[in-house]
Amino acid sequence: MTSHAHPNSFLLRGTAAGGTLRFVGIDATRIVEDARLRHGLSKTATAALGRALAASALLAVVLGKKTDSRVNLRIEGGGPVGWIVAEGSADGLVRGYVRNPGADLPLRETDGKLDVRGIVGLDGELAVTRLLDNGEPYTGSVELVSGEIAEDVSTYLGVSEQIPNAVLLGVYEEGGRVHRAGGLLVQAMPGVTDATLARLEANIRGLGQITDHLRRGSLLETLQEAAAGLDLVLAPEAQPAHFQCRCSRRKALDSLRFFTGTERQEMMDEGGQEIICHWCGEHYQITPAEIAGLDAQRERAQA
């Protein structure tokens, strides 16, 4: 199920302009190709979920307080793909899915590119859930402004988190598979000067589409160009990133505890139960003996 056509995805981090700019970039090519294969995504759905997956990884780094902090991103715009859910962790683990993986649209007539805005829709919101320092979940949301996801994520950071930022996201598909995918998030830190911001804005404009840039070069070169003239200082090592779910056979089996004893008996009579994880598409075949074991455990607990 996993594609080995691409090297593993990774995150790069750095600062520039004396620490007044923070850069986080992700090469998400392998992650997005894995998602495409796992969920049987259409071309446009791949682009939409791929951007969301990259964004969730970047947000986890920027908003997370701990090395394993998770950020959940949910987009619902009323378009044919339905909702999009992506979860990123600051340790580089990402997972996600869409409501309608087969939904697709023709290329845009204006520029011949994938119609992500059309498949996502504009009638809805982007919501981001993360844990606060006290461990309580906090959800902030903004109305969708473009449906292209990068601008929506940028708006969320600016409005809900008061973080001045720039966000670039892109997925390029060729030959029926994901050829390049990635993203870049630049955060303006306290003390940043107007001159630094002006140079950054000019650099970002010069980059154009991030997928075009990734196709020509690498994530490192993209970061270097975005920070040109601003004295970029990169973290010494890239951080591996993967599409990885937290599901397991044990969790799948435990989910059957929510059914009644009669319903579980019906599952046993029918030869067991198949459980499919919506996050990653993994199939778990639960046997009648395993289901019977749940009731035996309950009886022992009540004894």
C-alpha cells in the first residue's frame, strides 16, 4: 500500500533576519502519494487533501508546545469533496482523509490547473483544534476566503492566532501519481522590521507557485530563495515526516464494545466483522473468537 517511488518526506526549519522570521518547510511528496494510494483519491481530491496534510504538519510545528503536539485541521466548504480532515504532529507524523475521495472536477479553463477551490467550495469554514498548555482542547475557526487552502490557513493564523505569516502549499501530479508536494510557512516574530517584511514579501512573490519551484529544485532551495538576503540560519538536520496513523487492531477491536451484545452476536454469526479506519484506509478483519473474547472480558470484569 505504501509507495516507494519517492524518498521519505521531511521538514526543514530555520530562522532569518536575526531571529525575527521563522521558516518551516515540508517536502510532503511521499506523504501525499501514500494518502492518494490509501484512499483511492481522485486527482483533484489528492491536491486538496495533500495541501491540508502539508498544512497540518506546518501548523503542528508553529502551534505545538511539545515535540509530539498534534494539530487537527478540518475544512468544510460545501464542495463535492465534502469535508477534509488532516492531523499533523510536531514529530512529523501526519494522517488525513476526505469525505468523498472519488470526487473530481475538470481542470480550470482559466489556467488549466486543478480546481481545488471548486472541489473544496467556499461556503464554510476552516477549523483548527490544538491542545492548550493546560491540556484543554482549543478550536479556532475562520470562514473560508479562497478554498485554495494556503490562503485560508494563512487567514486562520492571522485572525485566530494573531500570527503574521505567509503560507505556500502545493501538489503537482504527473503520470497518475504525485510528482511533488510541499509547503512553506513563514512566521513574523516580535521585533521584525518593515524592511525585512518588504524583502520577504518580494521574495515570496518571486517564488510564484511553490510546486513549480519544487519541480525545478528542492525544498532547501525553495527556503533559501524565500529567505534571500535575510541571512537564513537552518536547523542542522532535516526532520523525517511520514503518513502514519494511530489506529491498531486492538483499537479496532475495542471499538466493538460500543455495540450491544445482540449486535456483536450478529457479527459473530456472520463470520466476524471488517473495520476500516477512515483516517488511513487500513482494513481489520475481526474474527468471531475475538468478538467473543470481548464479552468474556466483560463477564470477568463484572464477576
